[in-house]
Amino acid sequence: MKILVFSVNYPTAEQPSLGIFVYKLMQEIIKQGNEVVIIAPRKITFKNFLKKRPFKKEDLSIVYNPLYLSLSNKKIFTFNTAKIGLFFRNLAAKKVYKKIIKSFDYDIIYAHFMWSGFMVLNTLEYINKPMFIVAGETPFGHDFFLYKEDDIKALINNKMNFIAVSTPLKNELLKYGADEKNILVSHNSTDKNLFYKRDKFEMRNKYNIPLDCKIIITVGRLSDPNKGVGELLKAIKDLDNVKGIFLGDKISNEYSYLSVFNKYVPNNLVPELLACADLFVLLTSNEGSSNAIVEAMSCGLPMILSAIPEVIEQCDPSFALFVDRKNINEIKESITSIIFDDSKLDNMSRNALAYSEKYSIDSRVKSILNFIDKKIELNNNKTFNN
């Protein structure tokens, strides 16, 4: 199968973490016998303009990164400058698309996330091939605020196909008018060859992390209040011998004494740092399907997570406790009920590893490709019968 992918996020040498999950998914799709060409426009920056380097030499897909002018996302009276960026991004995508179709006769269009779907609608004069859109974030209002009602109806309707990363996102699509028969629920997954349980003490020695401390780890945009890092810091600030690994931007100086490791690391080092921890905590307010949770699960970490539907659906109480993300006392009590009990930690770790088997990336890709094949076959039959 030949797949044309549109993605607003895809990693580059300058931004290796940008859309890394899209990269991994595409590599597995190719390994399972498909051809992939990707259109992923990039904003014009000084670094991007001078260095148009690919993400990795071993990228199996063909990637086009046309540059476009962006004027950020600022409100000037009733006008949003983001619309200018959208105009130039669509223009850049259209130009490279016309070049691609001269030699690449694709079978389907795959748009990773709703914004990418809008980019397709604004790039192609008409869509004459099956299109599959990934719904990966909720609520959709965040993605839709720059678009008119007619644009949204053109994107979500009972003819379009969707891959939703959670049941709540499926329900969101249904509210907008999608047909349930055209929606596959496929949770985010991970590469089990990279994310697996390692020796804790070996990894702690490697990263100079104390052997005699209980370690909590959290991953993500730490400066984003929706990730709940502030609540986590308040919950552990008075706990004896409990420290944290914070993978992302810097935590505030007020709590720096709680950190044994606090910086951004490339994706390939994340599993080694997960192995250093006793407990994974993510107090997010909003998720589509959390990659960080699946990665921690695959490394055998017990978890404390915010009690929101998308997160609860991903996990099981045998290895995860769900808490009110704003209740500091509840978070603290949940942490202390696990982290000082080695027997409970070991048992929850085994349960996490067993449960993670359902989230392997190869299995996910097989289910997505099966869904696509069935929709294509159905579409061909309808064409024949007509």
C-alpha cells in the first residue's frame, strides 16, 4: 500500500522530539510492507532556513519539509495572526503535493491529528482517495477555533474515516457527526524493543542517582500547568527520602532540592531514566492517549495518575492508583501507600509489564492497517455495485 501522510508535527535534526510518535508509527508501517511519503511543513526560523537536515538517516519514509512563514498565535482585535501561518502552511503543502503526485500514485491519505486533516482539505482540490484522520487530542475546540463551521463539517462527517486514540475521542467524533462504523479506537503504543524493564541499580549508577532514595518520575512539558507538576511537588515536598526525576523543562528553584535529575533528554534515553524510578506519576488534566503512560508501563513502573476518563481507560487498578489531580493530600497519601512498600511496588510492577503487552506498536499498526484494508475493500465494492 502507498500512503501519503500529512502531519503538522514530524521530527527533524533540530527538533528531534517533535512528533516522534508519528515517526515511530510510520517506521513500523513501512516495516510491515508499505510505502510512505510524508508532507510535514516547518516554520521558517533562522536554524531551519540554513539547515534543512532530516531527522535520522535511517528514516525509512520519504519526508518533505517545505518551509512556511508563521506569525505565531496572537489576537489583534478580532483577528488571530495564526490564520496567516495557516495560509502559508497550506500554500507550502500544496506546492510540494503537486511535485509528489507526479511520481507517487498513493492509495490513501493519512492525516495525523485534526489540524493535519484541515491541511489536507486546503491542499487538495478534491479528495478522490480514501482518507484516514487520527483524532489524538480532546476537546476538539483547541484544534477548531480557527476554522468555520463548514470547514469542520467537511472534516468530520459520516463519510470520513477516523482512528481515535481513546473511547472519549470516539465519542467526541460521534457528537460532530462521524459514523461509528468509520471509527477505529486504537490506543497509543510503544516500541517494546526500546521501552522495557532494565536493572534499576545499574541505571542509577549510570546517571548518578542516589541508590538509597525512593524516586518518582514524571515526563512532559513541566511548565504546562495542565500536567500537574506543581501539585506533585507540593505533595512530595515534606516526604522523607523521596526525590524526583523531572524529564522536560526546568522546575522552579523553590523545589530544586527535590530533584535528582531535571532536564530534557532525547527519546532513546527516556527508558533508562524510567528504569531509575520506583514510581511514575502523571497528574494531567487532559489527554488523548498518553504515550508517557504506555512507555512507563512498558518499563514496569507502578503509577499514580489523574482520574480522567482517557487515562483510566489506558490502565488497570492492579498497577495504577487514580487520584483527584488537584487534591494534594490525596496525591500524597497515594504516594506514601505505595512507595515505601517494596512488596507492593514489585507486585504492581509485574502487573504493569503484563498489561503493557497489549500496547506494542507492531500490534497497533496491524490493527490500523486491517481497518484501512477493510474500508478500502468496502469502498471498492460500493464503487463496483454502483
